[in-house]
Amino acid sequence: MSNQEQMMTTLLQATSELVQSTKQQRENIDVLIDQVGRLSELVTIGFADLKAGSERQEERLDRIAATAERQEQRIDRVAATAERQAESIAQLIAVVDRLVPKE
């Protein structure tokens, strides 16, 4: 085999190895692209779930705040009623004190 033939054989082998390596790299890139696509999909779904959960929690907090406000109003009414009752009791005690003779 001549020197030129050896060089051609070596060049063909190197070219074949380069083509094989390029194919393998392309396959690896395709696998990575698929994995990135799946990861992106999972992240998107995860964020959607997180957003939905956050919205539900916000609705619950709004309901709790409304309940707390109603309870505060009820407590204010009960306190006002208790104050009026205390005034009525004080007036009744004063009337009883005037009516009952003191010894």
C-alpha cells in the first residue's frame, strides 16, 4: 500500500469516526432537548398548581377576615348590651336603696 493510499485510508477512517461522533452528539443533544422540554412542562404545571393553591388560600383568608370582622361587630354589640344592662342594674340598685329603709 502506498503512502498516499495509507493517508486516504486514514482520512476515510477519521472522517467515518467524525461522522459517528457527530451522530452520537446529535442524539445526545436530542435527548437533552427532550429532557429540557419535560422539565419545562413540569415546572409550568408546578407553577400552575402553586398559583391555584395560593388563590385558594387567599380566598380562605378573605373568608376568615370577613368572619373575624363579623365577630368583632357581634362582640361590640354584646359589649354595648352589657354596658346598658350594667346601667340598668345600677339604676335598679339606686331605686331599691331609696325604697328600702336603712337601719
